[in-house]
Amino acid sequence: MYGWIWRSLPGGVPGKLLGCLLLLTAAVALLFLVVFPAVEPLLPLGDVTVDGRPPAASPPP
């Protein structure tokens, strides 16, 4: 797959490197801006307990 991408990008080596960098940046942006926020509500990360007890409440200010 990576060979196909490399051969499909236009230009010489500098153009191909820039194209790869742009593709990588777009993929990371898509993950952080679309995929991770969409999946986050489905993850049980907010329900962490210690020894079966709910998390301690923060003291009042």
C-alpha cells in the first residue's frame, strides 16, 4: 500500500515527501477532530473507581 501511495504521488522525491507529509497530517487531523471525539462517549473512561469505591470528591474551595 505504501509503495502504491509513493508511486501515485506526483513530482520527484521532494514532492513525494511533501505529499506524504500532507497525507499524514490529514490523517492525524481526521483522527483527532472527527474519529476520537465521536468514539469518546462510548468509552468508560469517566467511570474509574478505586477498590470498588467511587472517586473521592474534590474539597470545596
